Amino acid sequence: MAHRMFLAFLALIGATAIAAVLVTGGKYYVTPIPERAFLSEHKMMKPSGTYGHGLGIVGSAMVILGIAMYSSRKRIKALWNLGKLSSWLEVHMFLCLLGPTLVVFHTTFKAGGIAAISLWTMLSVMASGIIGRYLYVLIPRNVKGNELTAQQINEEFDRQRAALLETEVGQQLLKHIDAQFARIKRPENFRATVRSYRAMGALKTNTRREVHAMIKKRHVAAKTGHYIERIITSRVTLIQRSLVLLQVEKLFFYWHAIHLPFTAIMFVTLAAHIGVALWLGYRWIL
């Protein structure tokens, strides 16, 4: 519940920020570019204007902060116990989605030269980040968000098995779901990985239905039933992710090989854009 409220809070902040920008400059943004100079808002809304320039600064600062804080959390050992890595990733994603959006409004949907290179590189990093987030959730992790080793995965399977063996209905469900997933082979290429994951997703949904129906039919106590359902859900999710883990880790490696250079290029072009702006005398409100 707390996690959902946290995500809802981030979504509310993002939606409020974008709504505020649209309310302030909606008329300006929908006006054809050649006609914008004749609007009273032009001096404030143009990229070098007080408002437009501010959007660029705030958006860029959000991107820099989002990347710096998440990278620090992953690489600095002293920060490893400071909250869940998954929560840091969610804040990172929030900042690196909202930031580029504000930068787009800063450009007023037109950019050239270094600014254009910086903008499109930033948007490319944002898009690849969304793909990376999808791959991230496919890798088995502990409650702190750290990737599980093969030994830890096996230990988690053993813990789930022991928990289900405590009750008769749990024993039957354990035998049933393990038999269901045993028919799915470990994929050997990307195409097979997609097929297997989708098949396991459908099987996972059906399994949840069957588990709920069996628990209800056996008149299992509510507390025990919820506990068994939670263990079963955790087990089928871990089976699903373990079977595609090898291929997902390969994809994650290739993703890093693309995402990191684009991030470096983004920082270089952003620094160049800021340098040129300062050289030309654009100081915002300072």
C-alpha cells in the first residue's frame, strides 16, 4: 500500500507539473512558429525567455540529479543499505521522464545545432531507459532490489516449497504449479524468450485463478488462504523470471552497451549547449 501511494504521489507531481506548463503556455505552444513573435507571451515563453529558459534549467537539473543519485546508490557501497534500489530506480525514472518533457517545452518544439543534438540524445536516453526498466523487472531480485544470485534463487525456491508443504492444500497446489511450469523449456534465443514469457504470463494468470478457486472450495481460513496465494504468486513469478533469466541478462548487457554511450553523449552535448548559452550572454534571472 505504501509503495502504491509513493508511486501515486510521483505521478501526481508529474501530472501537476505538466498541467501547470500547459495552462501557462498552452496558447503559445499551439500557435504556429512564425506567428509566436507577435504574441505578448513571446518574451517570456521563448527558449531564452524567463519562463522558457527556466523550464530548460529545471528539466536539465532533474535529469542530472536523477542519473547522479541512482548511479551513486548503485556504485557507492556506503549507500547500499539506504532504501530499496527499486525505489531509487523509480525516483530516477520519474526525474528522467519529467525532466526531458520540461526540456521539450523549453525548446518550444523547435531546436537546431547543438541544442537539437542534446535534445534528441536526451530523448533517446529517455526511450532506452523505459526499455531498460522493463528488462530490470524481469531479473529476480530481493526485497532491497538487488539481483539474486543462482544460489539465492534456489534458496528462495526451497523457502517457498517449505512454506507450502505446511498445509495440505499448499502441498497440492505446489505439485500442480510445478507440473504446469515444468512443461515450458528454457528459451535459447530472443524470439523463443518472448514466446515463453508470454506463455508463462498466461499460465500465471490461470494459475492464480485456479489457486483462488481451490482455496475457496476447500474453505481455507482467510488468513491462511491469503498467505498461500501470496507464496504461490511469488513462486510462479520467480519460475517465470528464472526461465528467461539467461536471455534477459544478455539483452540487459546489450542495452547497457547502447544506453551508457548515449548518456555520455547527452552530458557532453548538454554541457556544450550550456557553455554556448553562457558565452552568448544568456544568464536567466541571475
